[in-house]
Amino acid sequence: MRARNLRLFLAGGLLVTAGLALVVSGFASSSPDGLERVAEDRGFLETARDHLFADGPLADYVVEGVGNERLSTGLSGLIGVLITFGLGLALFALVRSRRPGGGTGRGPGPRGSGPARGSGPAQAPGSGPKPTRAP
Amino acid sequence: MHIPDGFINAPTSLAAGAVAAGGVGVSLRRAAQTLQERQAPLAGLVAAYIFAVQMLNFPVAAGTSGHLLGGVLAAVLVGPWAGCVCVAVVLVVQSLLFADGGLTALGLNITNMAVVGVFGGWAVFRLLRRVLPATRTSVVAASGIAAGVSVVLAASAFVVEYALGGTGGAPVSTVLAAMVGVHTLIGIGEGVITALTVGVVLGVRPDLVFGAADIQAPLSVRPEPAPEEVR
């Protein structure tokens, strides 16, 4: 029950997040931000150099080749959200799997027949959702 | 708030890189020790949410905008250690894929927003929690105020870096005044967004809010099931 709620919460949160990035981002202010404004006013904006990846396919939050500005920004945001979420999930799963005191070995991703320490303690009996990483 | 390449000279950027690597490294280690199972996926969501909301620049004054930094938001939801990692992940993605924030300035940006913003803001949050009554409303209020202060702290960290290695000729005092001024306004937005988000999560899943762990409703009578119950 709890676990299902958590999954529901995560799904809802991700949906809201994706909506913000995909739709709302198109309506964001395009004025320079605080630092950029100060740099301009105080005369050091021109010390900025071009970003090495300024020609990248997602540079400046537009998807290369998508003409509509709002759609392009929105799509780039959605891609960014998915990448950040995936990266975050993977990183924190890895970090937790290597927590000290885990006991079994030192490689990431415990496997074998023992209780899978890395994928967390067992759920409450009866709740049933299997640890997603178990082979 | 994302520093591009060129604003700050190489030695200062390198030093900030060391601070950033140290801060994120310690945070990773401490997050591994403290992050609870159910909070690990939440931390991924927090990073994604911060990425999304950082795109939503809001106007703060004529011709100037600001956006969420997210340090206090992350710290209150998943704890300062995981929170620091969340913001750092966002900054790396932004710099590498979106050309937002210079590559050579990555250490500076992580120092300002993921280290100073998160831990400075978290310290303010803790202080406020100590003074305010132990209620959910206090958690929301403390989150909002600490978030606002954290923006000014991060902006001040930039001014320190500018004083140490700024390549432009502007006097530090005027940069300080301008940075603190505009980021006080941006901090109001940061506070509102942070308080709203923490308020919503507290309403839906209060048990997931790290910064409110001490005021859970007295439901946790049932002990955690022992790990041996696998079979």
C-alpha cells in the first residue's frame, strides 16, 4: 500500500515536472537573469566567453531543428527532465548500494541468493512489490 | 546565477572546483549513509523538478528575471547531503547539454548553488526550526525564508569569487550592492516557490519530507519489518 502510494506520488510528481518543463517553460521571462543583468550594468558582461558546447543539439534550451520557439524550448526541457531524473535515480541507487555496512562484497549491485541488501529492506509482508533491480 | 566561462580567472575557478569536488564528494558519502530507501527515488525526482523549475524565469524588475536555485527545496525534502548532490547533478546536466553555465565555471557554480546555497540555506532552516513551534506551518515558513536567504548567500559567494578573480574592472563594492539587491528580489520568488512545493509535499506525503522528520504524526508505532522477512 505504502509502496504503491510512493510510486503514485513519484509518477504524479514526474508528470507535474514534465508539464512544467514542456508547457510552462515556453512562457518564462526571457529577460537576463540577476547575474547577467549585474554583469551588463557593471560592464563585465563582455568578459564572458562562448560556451564550448554552444552549438550542441540542446544548447540554450532549444532543440536543434524545431522551428516553433515554445515547442523547441518545451521539448528541450522535457528531454532535460528525463535525463536529470534518470541520472539522479541511477546515481542515488548506486550510492545506496555502496553504503557502508552493506557487508556483501564491494561491487555495485549486489546479487546472488542472499538478502539483497542494496535494494533495501524487505517490504511489509503481503505488500508484494518486488525490488526492481533483483535479477 | 549561472556563471559563464570568462567571468572569473582560472586560479579562482580551479580553487572553486576543489571546493565543489570536496563538497559533493562528502555529500555523496553522507547521502549513502543517511538516505532512506524510499527517499532515493524522491531525490531523483527532486533533481528533475529543480531542473524544470530553473527554466521558469520570472520577472523581478524592469528587464531582469530570476529563477529558482532549489538548494533549500532539495535540502528540506531529501536532506542537505542528497540535496547538494541533486543540485550538482542539475548543474552538470545544464552545463554539458544545455550550454548553461560555463564548463570552466562548473566548480564555481556548484560551489555557489550546490554547496553554499544548500548548506547555508539548510543552516538558516535549522535555526528557524529551532525558534519556531514544531508544526507543519513552521516547516513551510522556515523553508520559504531559508530559501530566500540562500539566494542572497549564493549571490554573495559569487561576489567573493569576483573579488578574488574577477576579470572585469568593476569595483567589488558596486558588484556586491547590485548582486545582493537584485537577488533579494529573486529570493522572494525562491521563497514562494519553495514554500509552495514543500507545503504540497507535506500535504500529500509528510513522511517523505526530511526537514519535517521530527514532527511526524505519532503513527510510527509499528516497528520497521526486519530484513530477515525476505523468505
